[in-house]
Amino acid sequence: MQKRRSLLTGGVLAGLAAVTSASEAFAKPTKTTGLVLDQAKWSKRNHAQLQALIERNGTTSASYNAKRRPYAVFDWDNTSIMNDTEEALLMYQINTLSFKLNPAEFSAIIRQNVPAGPFVADFKNAAGAIVDLESVCSDLDSDYQFLFDNSDKFKGSKKLEEIRETLQFQDFRAKLYFLYEAVNETHGVKVGYPWVIYFFTNMSVAEVQKLAEASNDHNLGLGLNKTKYTSPAALSGKAGVVSVAHFHGIRLCTEIASLMDAFRQSGIDVYVSTASLEDVVAVFATTPKYGYHVKREHVLGLRLESADGVLQNKYKKDWPLNWGPGKTEVIKRELVASKGYGPVFVAGDSDGDYDMLRDFSDTQLGLIVNRLKKGKIGDLSKLASEQLNEKKPRFLLQGRFEMTGNWLPAETSIKYGKSAETLLA
């Protein structure tokens, strides 16, 4: 999901001018000092802007109205945490064979709603041939049947440690994650984001949440490391030998958790808007040990249909895909419709957050976690950089160091594997 949040479309810059009006309508901050936001690793300027936002809108402001409580909306993956919950969980599912699918169900899901034919040119095998959907799915069918017949996670007797040593498991891991990347890059998030959550089919919400918590804890304990997986040459199959990289590890973001807490203590409600499965992110956002303390009903994300207490491989009817314009649609439908106004603050990191960062006239500040991305979010980042010297900016850039997952006390970021601080892509 990290790469896919950078899809550039036309007319972006023309629309940016509309978002500057909110910064011109700020209420005067109160002279009464309320809760002080922890400086932590916020850039000095961002900290001051957020402190002023709290004072203007929180309970110490003379204009505060408890019947019209202001609210903030945060993206989750790569904004509230370092790295991507859903991607981490997919790899964890693969490595632990945590599926409740028989071979026929698995075979149907890996093809579900994915157009047939070759993937984009980046998805080649070791021989230089572009891989197509059916070839990789055929190999995965064979791998999964072997795993289903032999692993004690399914019908077999072999322990997971033994199964992981087999060529079939190594082929399965590389090719399923390769397929995930290929589907998203070739057909976009409207196909890829629902597709990846169909692997929870036949699980109850409680089972998904237990799996998500186990994945969270596992990934929080891992080092941040980009690992390349290559399918075995001895089992090349129809797709041939393929390689794919996964960024292992997750990190909590103390600064975001503290900001959420400061907002709540100041009478500003906190919501999460995610393009991952809502039930998965809810585990992270609401479980006390992770420190974010978001209310369950305040987590908005992707949803699946359910029947007889278990999830189905069907996206929730009439529920928007909570990415890009869909995030704005969900906020309007679930929050603006009942409250009558938009969020005072929005935080995001990618193209998937672009719309909600700029679509609401009530939003005084939009925070962009600086991942040095291009595309639509790159245009907003450029606008934020142009506002660095303004007293009332509409957008803020916040830097981070990807080798550690920690923020930098600056607007600049250091990419994974690099050493230089950079402001824009």
C-alpha cells in the first residue's frame, strides 16, 4: 500500500488554491493557556502551530461550544504508525498460514475481480518475461494444495517450522506477495484494496482481531528491514522465478498518540480514517497497550459483508472504498451529516489522504507526514514547503527517519537506506 498512495491525476494544482481559504478564517487564540502539547520530535514550527490550534479550538477558548465539539481526523498507516498494518498482516498471514480457506476458495479469491492478462512491465520474472495473472495463480493453486494437504494448520501433520523449509512454502510466500503488489500496481487500489482483505473470508471478527493483534506485536518486535523474497528456481512453475520486497517492522508514533491525547483532553474529538480493514486498524487504534486510545466507533475504514458471524469475500454493499475521494465521502456521510461541519484538523501521508486533507473548509491545519512522495500528495507537500514562512499555513510537513521509524524535529525526512535530510521528492 505504501507505493500506491501516489497516483497523479490532472488538474491537481488548479484545485489547491481552494484549500487556502480556511487559514484566513482562524478564530483569535485565547489568552488562557490550556493543555501544553509535548514537544517530543515535532518540528519547532509544527509544534507551535498545533499548540495554537488547540488553544483556538479547545476548551480554554472563549468560543468553545461543547454542543459543537471540534474534531480531528487521522490516517493510520504511515501517519499514526510507521509502515502499513495491512501489508504487515498479509505477510504475517502468509508466514503463519493463517487462512480459513479450502483450496477451491483460495483459488477463487486470488483471481476475484482481477482482470485477466499480463501485469504492468515492472512485474517480470527472472527470465525477463512479464508475468500474467493466470500463470502466477496456477502456481499458487499448486502451492496451496500442497500446504493444505501437509500442514497441521490445515489437514496435514507437518509443523509450521518444517513446512517453512519446503520449496512449496517458499514459492507460495514469494508469489502471493508478488501477486499482491502486481494487482495493485496494475489495476489500482479499487481492485487491490478489497482483494487483499478477502483473505479474511470465513473468519469471525474476533478471529481477525486476534490475528491482527498477533501481527502487530510480532512486527513491533522486528527490526525495520526491507527483505527481498525470491521464489525457488527448482519450482519455477508457469510464472517462472519471481522476486518481491517487503518492508518488515512497525513502529508506534509517540507524537501522534500524544497529539490525539492532547486533542481529547482539550475537548477535540479524534477519528481515524483508514484504507485498511476497519476491524484490523481498530485493534491497533483502540487497544490500551498501543497507547492511542481511540474509541471503536471513531475508526472508519474498509468493510466486508458477513453472514452467520463470519466475514465473506464481498465488499460491504453501499459502503465507499475508504481511499482518496472515498475518505471525503465517508467523512461527509458519517460525520459532517450528523455534526454539520468538517474536521478542524486532518493528518495523512499519501495520495489516499489528499482529498480529505483539502476538501473541508472548516479544516484549519492539514499535517503531511513527509514520505518524500510525488503525485497528488507531492503537490500538497510542495504547497506546504511554500508556506514554511507563513504565520497561518494551511499545511504542515513533518519529517521522519525511516531507518528507525522515529520522527525528526524538522520538516525534512531521511529515506530508508539514505543519510541526507530532504524536503521534497
